[in-house]
Amino acid sequence: MEDSGKNIGKITSVFGKTGIVEPTDGGRLYFLVKSQKLKPVVGDNVHWNKQSDGTIVVTKIMEPNNQLERLNRYGQRQIIASNVTQILLITAPLPKPNFLLIDKFILISELMECDLSIILNKVDLVEKSDHQFQLYQQLGYPVIKISAKKKINLNPLFNLLNQQTTVLVGQSGVGKSTIINLLIPKDKIRTEALSNKNQKGKHTTSTTTMHAVKNKGYLIDTPGIENLNPKILDIKEIETGFREIASLSCDCRYRDCIHINEPNCAVNQALTKNEIATQRYNNYKKLVDGFQ
């Protein structure tokens, strides 16, 4: 016999067909999925029932507002989280910023209709570290400068998490795990020191998990973050991640212009006048080439 009441909760961790669900009235319950059709991920809002033997069974996954996906080791799309409201893009002076990856993360946020802020970590390493990110500020993406190690300017970072479901992204070695340790110290997530030899970091997280934080917020930590995949259905959607390009697109001669070799392209005209940053445009082209 099953509990007939409609119980609703949020998935905070998944281990195959089991995991943890947080009911709307509080607490944490271990759940089981019996249906082969149901594949819950972190962030899913679900219906669940309590069976006569006490087992909590997820019976339905509610339609998500958005989904975060990555490519697995076989190059296949894999959904790893849902209902994300905010992406915090962690960067640092070292290792050297990968701006193609940064622009890909921004595209993901725009396609998911998430807020995005850039967190510039390790500002204690150099005197001036934000000049490369002034362009992103001009485009409307907030840039917050911090030092997780030295605990510099952390309150603006903490405030961003209020009433948001947040995922941290960034290339290896920028201090993502160190920041998570500050936000969720009880978890004591192990961090690995940046290699002095090649200035590249190593992934330190193995399972996607959602942590409750202060002021009704959630923080999602996920491994393999560099393999996040923009969910692009049409090549024109790529310009969504490039606000300066999207704003000019309506002035192009052809409605389906992708701003590469088409005649009377307003974007290319702006490029020749240095009204669009060459680096950003080149990254846009690389993403277009990767989709074709």
C-alpha cells in the first residue's frame, strides 16, 4: 500500500536509481526510482510516494525550466542538472583564461535564460587583473573580484547565492573547489594545489551534488565542467551568447545571416569599424564552425 498524498520534493543528489530528495516541508529522504523511463537529475522537482515498507519512490518528474548538459566520454549528451537560475563563471589570472571556454559558458547561460556573473578569483596574485574582463562588464555581465584563499571581498559573492539555484563553472585550476569550501565548509571538499610545472589544475569532484545554502539558495557542484555542452537547436541561436552580435543581427540584409561570409552583413561591417571585439567574434566563428 502506498501513501496516496501528493508529495513534492527537489532532487539534491543522484546515484544511479537512488539518491536524496528534499521534501518541500523540509528534511532529506533517500529515494528509489522503479520506472525505467524516469531518470531524475539534480535540481529536478518530483512527485514521490512513501510505500508501506517505508521506501520513498519517485513517481513523476515535473517539467523543468531548463537543463544543464555535458558531453560524456563517448561524446554523447548527458543531462546533469535542471532548473538552474544562475551561473557563476569562475576565472583567475592563472591559469591563463581560456576565452573560448568563457564565451561558451556565456552562451550556455543565455540559452538556459540564466543570470550570469563573472567571479575573478586570485586577485591577490596580480596588481590589476580585470582589464581583460571590462568588455564583459560593458555587455552587462557583472564582474566581482575576490580572493578565496585570502578571503578578500567575499560578501558580494555570498549575496549572489540568495534565493538562487546556482552552478559554478570555470576551467580547471581557477579555485572553484576552494570557493565551494568557503560556501559549504562542512563538506570539506578536497582541493588540489595548482601544478607549478604546467599551471593547469585537476578536477577534484566526482559526483554532481546540490547543497542548500543560506537564504533559500542551492549550490550545484558538478565534475567535468569543461565538457558542458550548449543545447543548440539552430545555428542562429549561437548569436544569443554574443549580445553585441545579436543586437546588430536585425540590420543584416538576410534574415538567416550567420555573419560569416554573407553580403551586407551588419556584424561584419561593425567588425571592420572595430565596434566588435575581434576575440569575441573569432570565438563566435569557432562555435559556428563547431555546430556545422
